[in-house]
Amino acid sequence: MSQSIYEIPVKTVTGKNTTLSDYQDKVLLIVNVASKCGLTPQYEGLQKLYNEKKTEGLEILAFPANNFKGQEPGTDEEIQQFCSLNYNVDFPLFSKISVVGEDQHPLYHYLTQAQPQRTGGEDFAERLKSFGNTPNELPEVLWNFEKFLVNKQGEVVARFAPNIPADDARLRDTINAELAK
């Protein structure tokens, strides 16, 4: 992968074209989010984590995606309003993208290629099957709220299953280790 994660074009939730270059030298937790998912309450934990760790150099970057059972049908404006009103989200939100399939955004192609394995998720994949869903095979994103951790050098160093919340010790310990470097 010759392109740096910081060079991949993205768009903010307000429609501004940008890249992740503003977040160089930060530890990034990149999460694909949805507002009508059983995991949507994770916004609360993510915001709490952000409040605790942003002064230490953590940025949480949320990318809404409608890839899983149409659980993010809103416009960027509706998503931003939902996050603000329901969860007081003030970490960066980006424009809705596709995280799997033919129209997968280049950022998610980069993330899944750089970190094809995830921590956890086996039980969650079984739960998805029990609801009649066919879980994506690795390296594809399994569901909403999958989390990728990027170190201060822009390397994807860890990946966590959707059902691993922001207060999970595995996620917290990995974030703390990267912030300490």
C-alpha cells in the first residue's frame, strides 16, 4: 500500500472535501456507524471514551454507512442531528460512505487490507446468522460499529468486532498502549 491513510479523500458530514491529514500524529479509532442498529447505543460509550482520551491524542472518526440492513437511511444532515441530539456526539463525523461491496470507499479498502483480521466477533457472526443474515467473510467489515485503530504513524494496528464496546478492556488497553508511545 503505497498511499498513506492521510492521503485518502474523505468528506466531512457538512460536505467539505478533505483528507485525514488533520489527524496525523494522533491515535485514530475509525468506526462505521449507523443510527438504527441494535449497536447504536455504542455512540454513548464512544463519546465517553473521546471525552476521556482526546486530550491525550485520541480522535474517534465516525463514518456512517447504510450497508447493513438499511440501518443508516438518513441524510448527512439527519445523521449529524441524530448524533448530536441523542448522544451529544462531538467527535468528527464524516459523510455517509459504503464500507463493503463493489462501491466500498477507498478508506475502508485500505483499512481492511491493512488489518484483515479482527479481535472478537465470532459470537456476533453467529448471532447475525441466527437473525437470518449472512455475515461477511474476512477481510470484509462484519457489521456496523466495527473499529479500526490507527497509530500515530498512520499504521492500522488493530481491529475490533462490532460488538466490542468502547469500554472493553481489549480495546482500551490497545488504545492506551498506542497513546503512551
